[in-house]
Amino acid sequence: MKKLAVVAFGGNALLRSGQKGTYKEQLENVERTCESLCNLLKRNYNVVIGHGNGPQVGNVMLQHEAGRAKGIEAMPMDFCVAETQGSIAYMIEMGLRNVMARNDIQRNVVTLVTQVAVNKLDPMFKNPTKPVGPYYTTEQLEKMESGAWKVEKEKMVSPSGVTYKADPKGNGWRKVVASPRPVRINNIKIVEKLARAGSVVVTVGGGGIPVVEESDRVTGVEAVIDKDLASALCAIEIRADEFFILTDVPKVYINFRKENEQALDTITIAEAKKYLEEGQFAEGSMAPKVRAAIMFVENGGKECIITEAGQLNNPHCGTRIVR
């Protein structure tokens, strides 16, 4: 039986440091990542792809903000995630089809624009911390909504309840939204069925469209779900054999960029948790990836591999988190 793997594309799979994020740049980056992914297909893996959308959703919000100045209502966060899920998946499909044609690989590539349910009582909703979209000056914010703004040293809350936090680097104020844990992925059984039948499936893009499900209604919410946690949940629910998290370094390191820097080959869940507690992994960078790896292995997964895309041709690549 073919192995089933979930591969979470990191942000650099689409947009690299110093680039403007043009369509041409992103398509070229995706194709390079898909070239590496072909190494798994050649090794007879079935594959499901998750991906981030941070820079892209920020650009969409900038476009909506430009439209606001012309009287066009800006769309909510869940809509922006859905929009970028579709556009990024389109580029992944195109890049992968081009690469497979060059490598004489015959596979269907299927995208599912995916809703991911979160708990409306998740404590993260009371403490939004995930920065999204453009930077604003105080004057710009006050013009956006009329009424009394609640102003604190590092936080501004609009009359409608939207929170903006001061940028530590002094760039102004930036909207922050909740980052709740994913609870359930809609249509996950279809994802598994398609993948085990040999199709490459693109799903949970950007962590999935965040929704709250109640007895008689589904509602999108202002939130961003961590794409590595969503991909980990996907891997758990489809009973994947392996979970790959692609980033811009070949392995996970402790004492990163210090004189005593050490690359990690294989670590246990207990060791990973110990390093997290020690603060070895930066938040917003390696820490959420390690948490996603732990989540997968603790819930039945054999191993999670964190590495860069170019290493996928090496069956011994990356840092492996095991039980």
C-alpha cells in the first residue's frame, strides 16, 4: 500500500525574502517547491498539500483598503482567507501539473476550498494577537470609524470592537485577530478518499477558512488559524503515515545562530516539549511548527519531518519528531 503524506508548504514556497510578491515571482517559487515535491511522488507516495497565506492575505487586505477609499466595502477576514485559498491553490495546481508533465508523472491535482471549524469559546478570541494587513497611523484609524476609540499604551480598540496593536518596530498600528485552535475540517473524508485514490489534494490553505458551527448555522469569524496546526489536524484525521513541514532551513536547531548551535536529527515528543519550555524555538517561526509536529505524533502519527523543500529527495532528511 502507498504511504500517505501531508506536506505543509511554508511561506517561502510562494514568496521569498526581498521579493515583491508578483504573480510571476510566486509562480516560479511554487514550481521550484513542486519540483522537490515530485520526489515524494516518484517514491510512490500519495500526497495532500497544505499551505500558508500570510503575505498574500495581507496584500488582499491592502487591496480591499484601497477600495474602501472609493466607497467599496472591505471584505471580512474569513472571505480574505477563502480568496487566497483559491488563488494560491490555483498556482500550486499549475506549478505541480507543469512539473509532473516534465517528469512524466500522471496524477490528478484537486483543490478543496476548505472551511475549518473553531470553538467560539476559544480563549484566543478574548486575546487577539495575530497581526494581519497594513499598518495605520493613529489619525488614519480614527477616520475609519466614528465614535469613541479606546486607546491604551500599546492597543487601540475601535467603536465596533476591532483591536489594533502598536508595532514594536514603530511602524504604526496593525489589526490583530484571534488565532484559535482548529477543531474539525469540513469534507475531510473526501480529502482522504481522493488522496488514497492517487489524486494530489490541496486543502486547508492558510489554515482553513475559520468558521463557527452551531445547530442551524455556519458563520465565518475574524480569525486566522495556524496553517501548521490545521495541516497537523488534517494529517491526523486522514491517518497519514508521515507529516512534512517545509520551512527555510534543512533541520531544526537549538541555540540557533549562536556559537553552540546544534542541528537536531531525531527527537522525541518529550525532548521537543523540553526545548519549547526552554524557549529554544521562536514564536512565529519554529515554535508553532514543533507544536504541530507534537500534535500529530501524540495523536497516532508515526513521525513528523521538519525540513526545507529541497531536501525531499533525501529519505533521511530534516529533523524527525517521534513518539
